[in-house]
Amino acid sequence: MSLTERTRQPSRVGPALAVIAAFVAALYVIEFVDVLLGNRLDAEGVQPRDQEGLLGILFAPLLHAGWGHLVANTVPVAVLGFLILLSGIGHWASVTAMVWVVGGVGTWLVAPPNTVHLGASILIFGWLVYLILRGLFSLRAGQILLGVVLFLLYGGVLWGVLPGQPGISWQGHLFGAVGGALAAWVLTDRD
């Protein structure tokens, strides 16, 4: 692509900012509604191996166990989501759908029964792993560099895929990451 072709293309920064801002705002509106309802929405997360808990796969990444949980997820959601959105809204939607479904189904299959799993960390782990691995599959220098920088900045959180802290869904983290790896493998252009 020549320089003149690149300058004629509309910038993706504006739409990326708008979409991720709307997504983050929606998370805050949902948490506000949850508070008004006495935190009843939190029960709609993934409930492992319970047929009704399958619906939680659709809702879990949108729900949070209080304002602190949501605030802790806000910056990673905004940064990682924005970086993927720079590749286009359709691409972000495809990556997000793959992470969302793989993360939710994996959690539903593996997590202990009589528990509820929720939070955007499913997306955070998936998006992070996607961005780290995308460059390895595409062999594009810019994407490899971005992956290295993100690994240096956020790589420590990847320990969250291992069992550890009570009350933290390592299963959601693990299968979100698996979904991100799968998305990087399936959705990355290989030139």
C-alpha cells in the first residue's frame, strides 16, 4: 500500500474510541442497574453444568461483583479492546465473540458446581492473549512489537489462569485466554 493510499483511508481511531467507550459505558450502566436491583443480576453469570447456567455464558462478561470489580477491569478492557478495534469493528466483534463463547463454555464445563462466574476478565485474558499471539501468526513486525510490549506490561496477570485466590474465576481467565489464542490462530491474516 502506498503512502497516498494510506492517507486516503479514514482513520480507525475515532470509531475505535467510540465503540470501546460505548462498551465500557454499557458495563457501568449494567452495574448501576444491578445495584438498583439489589445485585440480583450477579446470579446470571455462568453456573457450571447447570442448564440455566448456560445463559450465563451470554451475560457473564457484562456482569461484575460490585463497583470495585468493575473498576479493576475498566482500564484493561478499554486499552485492550481499543487496540483490537484499530483492526476494525468487525474484526473486534469476531475476536470478542470467540473469546466470549470459548471462555464461557470452558468455564461452564470445568468450574466447580454451585458457583457463579462473572466479569469482563474473561474478555481481558482473551484479548491480551490474542494481541500477544497475533504477531506470531501474522509475522508482522508492528504486531510482534505490540505483543512484546503488552506481555511486558500485562504478562504478569497471566498467572491468573492458574488456581489460586479463592473467589477468583481462574477457569474464566484460562478459557478466555484459550479463546484469545484460538482467535489469534483462526482470525489472523498470514501474508
